[in-house]
Amino acid sequence: MPMPYFLSQPHWNRRKCNELAEKAHELGMEVLLEIHSSEELAYINKGIDMIGVNNRNLGTFFTDVENSFRLAEQLLKIRYWYQKVASPILK
């Protein structure tokens, strides 16, 4: 099983995130992208293998477990993500 490579994107633009995902795959790693908000859904690309949702607001440190449910609903609307990850799991 490939070793996961963890990406937490707040410090990078989308291009850099894509480059890091490609490099991780070249090294035989799978990519886990951590997201915190719906704005960060834009960082998901075909090179992302897994999504982690952080329910803690990094500005206030308030934890809202409903955040996972809100983001999961939006993730299912991203077609290629659904086909790659959610669809095989839900079958």
C-alpha cells in the first residue's frame, strides 16, 4: 500500500497544490488533502486521492462537527471526485 502524503493547503495556491500532488504520485505516494471550508473545495483535483475534513476553524479554533456533513454533501457534487472515491465506496 502506498504511503499517504498529507497536503494542508492554506499556504499554497491551487497550482502549487497540484504540483505537490503530482510529485507525491511520482514518488509512489497517495495524496490526502485537508480542507476546512467550502472555499477550499477548489483545491480538489484529479490528483487528490483522499479528503480529510478539519472541523476546527483555524481562525477561532471553534470546532463544529456539522462542518463534515456540509462539506460531504458538497463533495458529492464534484463529479470526478464522486466517480473516483465516493461511488466505489457507496456501492
